[in-house]
Amino acid sequence: MSVVAPVDRVLARIARGDDVAAASSAEGLVCRRDVSVDAHYDGKPVCTVTLPWIVDGHALLQADETVAASVAEQRLASLTAALAMPVRVLRRPLAA
């Protein structure tokens, strides 16, 4: 039997149409919106990034469907490497 992490359950709720705050609350997780954090390169802060959501210490990002998939994946990989926290990506638009 596999155990599903609370953040994974939040992502599943979002995929079913819940908004991020409601999905996080339903799972008892702390959710913060529009949080500014430092992005790092070579262990040093290089710029400030505003993350749309942080759920239980995980940055929650929306996939960019306006650019080629390979470009979007490279951008996400670069941002993931620059943040000092786990990153989760929403592959479909958030509920309004």
C-alpha cells in the first residue's frame, strides 16, 4: 500500500477543480500566496522571485503553455535549481 503525501493530495484536489487555498485547507496544510524568495546561483542569492503559491514548504508553479514545452521545461528546471525548496508544477490551469 502506498502512502500519498499531503502535497500530492492537494495537487489531486486542484486537478479536480479546487482552488489552491481550499485544497490546502482541506488537507490541513499551510498555504501562502505571492511569496518573495531569493533565487540562488552557486550558493549566492542573485535575485528575488515572487512565487504564486507555497504549500507546506513546496513552491507551486503553473506550467507555461505559451512557449514550447522544451523551453518551459528548461525554465522550470532552472528555477527549481535556484530555489531552496521543493518545486511542484501544475500542468493544467488553476480554477478561477
